[in-house]
Amino acid sequence: MAIPISSIFFLLLLIMSLILSISSSSWFGAWIGLELNLLSFIPLIATKMNSYSSEAALKYFLVQALASSLIIMSTSLALTYPYISSFIILMALLLKLGAAPFHFWFPQVMMGLMWTQIIILMIVQKIAPMLLISYLMETNLILKTLILSAIFSAVVGALGGLNNMSLRKIMAFSSINHMSWMFMALTISETMWLMYFIFYSTISISVVLLFNYLQIYNISSMLTLSPLTSITPLAIPMALLSMGGLPPFTGFIPKWILIQIMVDSNMVISLVFLLSSTLITLFFYLRIIIPFFLLSSPSMSFYNKMEYNNKSMYFYSFIFFNLIGLMFPLTFIIP
């Protein structure tokens, strides 16, 4: 399917707005970048003119406009009450990210998007607000508020995905849960956040592209899926377990490093909440995977001739990436 020229234009504008927000030397320039980001993402949501995409675009616009108005309002307090101004900007950025306790809009918007648009919302739209939050972390109030939001996001992301059959909602609450780990990484250093974000982005893209390739949107359609290749029943569970951070898959590597740093920094209480929420997210991933294993076609056998075509190589690439974590301990063994 050909990509419309207008979508390419808005996607380039989206990337330019991110660069403008990140590299701006003032909050006014960052606000302009965030507004351009909003105005370029709305047409990308509304490419399919139906009620679901229109509702998602309207909800996204209203929430982002409210967050932008809070940023503008905080400028009037910047000279007189700088701490209150920084706190309001932090709340506005958390609202833009969809982090708890401002998560109410994120799953609802995700339900109206296609998988390719979900990649932009889950990954690209997090870059500018996350880095702008890192610029704010100069006071103890901002640091404690961010840690509190990380704990809320961990709990909401874990409990919110338990009773959902929609894969888009499950990915939305999983993204909220991963935001808690990114917030904790941000309180440590920007390098730590960048490392976690790269792993999160790559694994999320692998999961979403698999769902997009198979055109599945809920668990019931996933269970009745006829495997396109003999490797399909293996690719999806590995991608989901890596997304949940189960060792020894690739998704466990950034969490392993972050756990060690948090233990050394005496951030034990926050770590307990994050680890407990990760166990719950693994539970609803396993709820998808176990029936998928049991009810899928038993065509995968070591005695079957493995086909090598474009579809099979597509799945092999995801399996290889999600198994990189198996080779990570070798770096401590090989001299």
C-alpha cells in the first residue's frame, strides 16, 4: 500500500518538531515544538476517516491542548514563583505522556488507532516530554513528584491490563508500566534513560509490527489465527515475554541494569513497586501466550522442512533480536 505524500510531510514535520523542542534554549521554544508536534500528529491519526480515528484524534487534541495551556499558564508564575512554575510544567508534561495519574486518555486513544500509528504514539511522542522533564530535575520537589508518578504508573499499568481482551489496550497499559521504569532511569541519569528507551522502543516495535503483520487486534482473533509460517507460534510468545522483561530475553537487560543501580542507590521502596508490577504484567502476557501455545496448530516440528521465504525471514529477525539477551552473560565470561 502506497504511503500518501501528505503523511510523509506530516511525519517529517513531527520529527522536526521533536528536534525543536529538545534543542530549544527556552520554554517558549519548547512549547512551540510541542504545538507543532501536536498539529502534525493529528492528521496522521485521522488518515482513516471513520468514527474511531476521529474520536481518537479529538481526545488526543483536547488533552494535548490542555497540557499546552498549562505550560503557557506556568510562564506567568516563572519570575514570582519559580518552583510552582516548574511543578505545573511537570504536571503538563506528565499529562502529555499519559503517565499516571493522568493516564485516563491514553488507552482510549490507543483503541482508535492502527498499529502503525500506535508505534508513533508509544515511542516517538515520548521523546520530547521525557527530555523536557530531565531539564526540570533541579529541585527535590520535582524529583519526589517524578518518583511518585513512577510508582502510580507501575501500579496502574499492571492492574489496568488484567481484565482486557483488546491487544491495543494491553499494549497501552504496558506502555504506562514501562514509563515507570523510564522515570526511575531519568532520576538516575539521562544516559540510563536513553539505554532503557532504546531497548523499550526496539522491543515494542517488534511486538507491534508482528501484530500489524498478522492483523490481530484482540486475544480471541489471536487464538484462532492460522500460522502463516511454522515459526509464528514461537515469534509472538518470545516477543511478548521480552516485552514483559522475563529473563533471559532481551527485555530483561535494561531492567537488570536499572535494578542494580536502584539497589546501590537505596531506592528499595520504589523498586518493590516496580518489580511487583512487572510480575503482574508478566501474568497477563502469559494469559495470552499459554492458550496461544495450546490452541495453535501443531505444525511446528523439528522434523518438518523449514521454509525460507519473506514471511519466515520476517519472523526470524524478531526471534533473533529477542534472544540477544541469552548472549549477554557471555560478556562477563569471555575475557
